[in-house]
Amino acid sequence: MAKRRYYLTARLPDGYVKTIGPTPAAFTHYWRIVATLANGGTEVFWGHTASLAEAKRKRIALDDAARQRGWRDHRFEIVELERSDTPPD
């Protein structure tokens, strides 16, 4: 029997929407780091995890990463993924 596939959608507070899928993975949360570089540019890192606890652990090394890369500032966000059987409009 084939694995069921879902579309996973993350809706961030700033209005950004990221859709993942179709995938059989059991991801529950999406995380995103938006970093402001020393030259004023922006760099974005993102991923998805199987639990909220796993997503929160991504924050642990964030301050060290910011220092090593010379970021002026950064924002770390976590949102719960919405699961659907059909792609979003």
C-alpha cells in the first residue's frame, strides 16, 4: 500500500506562506531564521521538524552563529504546519 502524501503549509506572522509537498513525512513545525547581514543584506535559513521541541532546539546555537557570521541582528520564528490532502490555492 502506498504511503499517504500531504501538503504542509506554514503561515508566518509577516504574511509569508511556505508550502511543502506532497510528502509522506510527519513534519509538524516550520522554523525560519531571518538574519540581517553587516552590509545590510538579508539571509534566510529555514527547515521543518517532527516536533515543537526539535524546532526549539534550533535556537540553541543561534547566538553563536550570529557572532561567527557577523549578523547585525536576527529573528527566529516557529509555526505549526497545516496539513491538507490537496495543494493550497
